[in-house]
Amino acid sequence: MLSPYLLFLGDVTELAAAKTAAGILQWRPELCIGQIRAPGGTVDLGLPEMRPAEAAKHGARTMIIGIANAGGFIPDSWLPTILVALEAGLDIAAGMHTRLVDVPQIRETASRLGRTLHDVRQPTQSFVPGSGRKRSGLRLLTVGTDCAVGKKYAALAIEKSMRARGMKADFRATGQTGIFISGRGVAVDAVVADFISGAAEWLSPANDPDHWDVIEGQGSLFHPAYAGVTLGLIHGSQPDALVICHEPVRKALVGFDHYPVPALQDCIDATVSAARLTNPVARAVGISINTSRMSEQAASEAIARLEQQTGLPCRDPIRHGMDDVVSYIRKIWR
Amino acid sequence: MLSPYLLFLGDVTELAAAKTAAGILQWRPELCIGQIRAPGGTVDLGLPEMRPAEAAKHGARTMIIGIANAGGFIPDSWLPTILVALEAGLDIAAGMHTRLVDVPQIRETASRLGRTLHDVRQPTQSFVPGSGRKRSGLRLLTVGTDCAVGKKYAALAIEKSMRARGMKADFRATGQTGIFISGRGVAVDAVVADFISGAAEWLSPANDPDHWDVIEGQGSLFHPAYAGVTLGLIHGSQPDALVICHEPVRKALVGFDHYPVPALQDCIDATVSAARLTNPVARAVGISINTSRMSEQAASEAIARLEQQTGLPCRDPIRHGMDDVVSYIRKIWR
């Protein structure tokens, strides 16, 4: 996609629903020049409010659909803003299951004006089923007790810390926001079900023995809608190291109030057990804790408690970075 | 699809690779009038050998691609037979990931001759992610220690036994062969990964409190390529009852020699545990054993041993039928 970006926040009213936009702003702030909402939207990322024409005048090249909904479709209420952005000279990029190009009005307007539509969730290559064969190189996968709990942030913070120490490390995106941030990857939840683990094997090919792929996890083994994606990603990634992501104050799964967040230790045990099918030495190496809704003191107490419970380093990737988890990793793989 | 059928066995040399054809013949023999192989093929189902023109003369209406390969593509070596069948007046039906209609020579020949191409693995409806909400009615899901171990046969035999007793029961197909046999269903391995459990919820909607959906399982939780499909299907099916399918003489997963078949009890424990996420009362109610490569005596000994180990009725759906498992079920759900 051509930057800079105008971030479209739609009509959502919860920050969690705008996690694509928030993630791009967190990790690539230099590319984001403005935000725009549809009627009814209340989420504010703190960027200047801009209409498309104004954004284009400030240099914006692409409007990114920065929100996600269950099912990944494009509701009619987003259409006027998308069409106005095209008219104002912007390309559009999205990571929905429904492709921009499959919405007739969007396709026709883009075609008439010569604009480009980017559908990053659509795989551009074909996959085969996973082989289960071990590949050279080291792999870390972030997993979690729920969706939207910090798996991508943990992976990006770990890549940053590893690279700062001169370690060979590559973030591997498995979702739309990660692809927007890193410019490559595969949205594993949009792959044909038979090829989930095969896509994960493709994403993280054989590499130097001391090279780390730091793979963004998806979903949770305890999620009634998405656990299949989670398990296939675990098996195909063949992780040596697992970092478990958790938000202590969350009681129920986001959007699934009838499902409690699983206990952290249950999630560690189930994930390590699943990972050992394709990599018998898989082990947990750290906890990534999301403390965004906790005070400094509550966060410190939670970290002390979780470290004592699990025997693993526990950090918030935004508040603390993941240096201490990477130090723990270096002790194991010298 | 219009019957009767000519079954295409391709160039495969192992019966397991022709399981689609074998399954149709097992459960719908009255629809199958002949078989045809491509050069190099050695599998024999015992049907009369017929070339397409001969089969058409005997009344055949459709040639079914009765074989499966990893990846679900259509190799060039099948093309001549498919084109000759179209010329001879037959429609073609297949359940591959690659659609017949996407192979230019097949599409153009069918179009020129006015023949119909059936791609039963392609979902014809759109799905949404699973909701995890409990539905009325009872559900049984077959699961297994590997692929191609009897999950479809067990489900069909259970439906047959339940209906013979006057119970309300419907077989729910989740793979191509099951769809060919029952005329409906959804190939869950061809669904977009995000919608596996949603497709399973769609397949088995709310029903009478005493109605059983008998759902065909897929893959295995211990399979390095397909476990994601298995887990999503378990969660979306919300089974009350699980029947675990197993072949005692199999040492390694089919096509994955480096992966041993898991212990039966490990498979029971892992599956029941996974199922309880969306249905806390899920329980194992029987073992379906594949004794096709065992003597009568070896089969009897294996059954006695497995029944003692698990405390559950154990039967071969072909050799014994599943009446004893259904009797066990009736004791639990009176």
C-alpha cells in the first residue's frame, strides 16, 4: 500500500473493534496522518480528524479500513466514506473476508477513477496441507487466552528486542493488522480450512539454525469460534518457544459473554501439549500481560503473582517491552 | 447428481486413496454400475470395468471422481478420461479443492457439449463464525485417531440403527463422500478457516429435543495437517455423544509415516476435553473399530481388550453394525 495512511474507524464504539487502526498507529505512527469515522462511530485514536479530501491535501495516499467485525464483511454504512475517499484520490486497503473488489459500487468507482483496491486478507498464493516435517531454524509463537489480548504486540516487541541485541529475528504476520504493519504475511483465518497448518509452514520456511521466526498467534484453543485456526497455526508453526498472552481483568471472551476467559495455567498446559505434536521440545518461555485497563500498582501485583504461579517472566509488551522474556530465551538457547 | 454412476478410480494403487468410490459403493450400491481406471491404476472395487461410452449405453448419467489426493487437485493424468466421459454423454461430479470448472479443458468441453459439472466440495452458502450457543436436539459426532479410519461408516451405521428403532436421526455429511452418499452436507475442510465451527453449527441446526444429528467427523486432533478442522468441527457440533474410531493394526498416520497413531485413550481424553468447551456434558459412548485388515479372531480379541480398557461398547460398523453402541446410547438418554 502507498503511505501515508488515513485510518477509517467506521461506526464502532469500542476501541477493541478498531484494533487494526490502533495497531498500525502503535507500530507505524510515522505513516498515519489522520482518522475518519462514519456516523455513529465514537472511537478516537487521537489522530487529527480529516475528511478524505483534506487527508489527500495533507499527502495521504491510502485509506485503510481500520476496523474488524465478526464475519469480516463490509456493511452498507461504510460505503459512503469509502466512495468519497476514492473520489478524493485515495486508494483503499482492507483486510476483510469480503473483498473490496466484490462490492460492485466500490469496484466500479475504483475502476472508473483508476484507484487501487488492496485486499490483504485474501491469500495470493495457493497452499498445500501441512507436512508435519521439522524445519531448521528456531520459532516462537504467541498464543492467548482470548482474541485481542496482545499476541501481535507481544510478537512485534519480541522481534524488536531480539533485533536490538543483534539476534536474527523476523516477525511473521498471520492477520490483517500484522500484514499492514510488516508489509507481508498470510491471514491464516482466511485460508481454506484444510491448509491452515500448511499455510503456517509456508509462512515460516527453513532458516539458519540461530534464526528466530516470531510468529503472530491467532485466537485461542478455548475459543468456541476460532480454536480450529489456533490449533492449525500451532501445529504448522512448530514453535520451540511459546509466549502466552493474557489480560487479567477480562472475565469473559470478547463478544462471547457466555464463555469465561480460561485460567492462564490451563491455557499454558493445553497449548504446550498441542504444540508438542509437531515439536516435542516446545515449551512456554514467558507471559505477555495486557495491563491497559489496570493501574500501575495493579499491574505490578498481577505480574508478581503470575510470575510466581508460572515460574516464567511476565511483561506488558507496551508498558515494559519484552526484553526480560528475550533474556530468558537467551538463557535457554545460548 | 443424476444417477446411475460410473466410478472413476484414477491411477491410484491403494484402496485407501479410492475411499470416495468405495464409500459410495458400500452405502449406495444400487446407484453404481461400473468402474474405470486411468493408466497405472490398480485398485479394483469389483464393479464391471466400463469405458465411458459403454457405461452410458448401460444407463450411466454421471462419472464420479472417486479418489482423493493430498491437496485435492486434479492431476493432468486424469484429464483424458474426464474428457472422454464428457464426450460419451456423462456429467462429471467431484469433491476436490480444485474445481472441475476451473480446469479450462474440462470447462470448455462441458460447455460445448452441454454437460453439468458438480463440485460438491465447494460450499454453496456463506457462513459466519460459530456462536458457541447451545441448540436444542441431541448430537453425536464421530472422531478418530487418524484420517480414513471409519468415521463416516460409523456415523452412517449409527443413523441406520437409530432409524431402525424408530428414533429420529439424520446423518450429517462433512466430506465429499458423505455428500455423495446422502445428497447434502458441507465439506468442512473446504470452508474458510474462520468459519469451521460456524459451518458445523449451520450443518446441525436446532431440532426436536429427542432428535439425533449423527455428524461425520474429520481428521484427528493428533494429525499434523488437519487437526484444526477436527477441533473446529468438534466445537461447532457441540456433541452430546462422541464415538471414537480406531484401527488397531495401524502404526503410523496414513501418508505421515513419521507420526505414530495416538493411543486410543489419549484420543478419547483429548476429544472429550475439547468437546466440553461448547457442551459441558459431552461424553464418549462407544468405539468404532476398523477390523478390515484383521482376522475374525484378532478382531474379537481387540474388541474384548478395548472394551475392557475403555468401559465402552466397541464394534466394527461394517462387520457388526453399531446396534450395540446405539443400545448404550439409549440407556443414557432414555
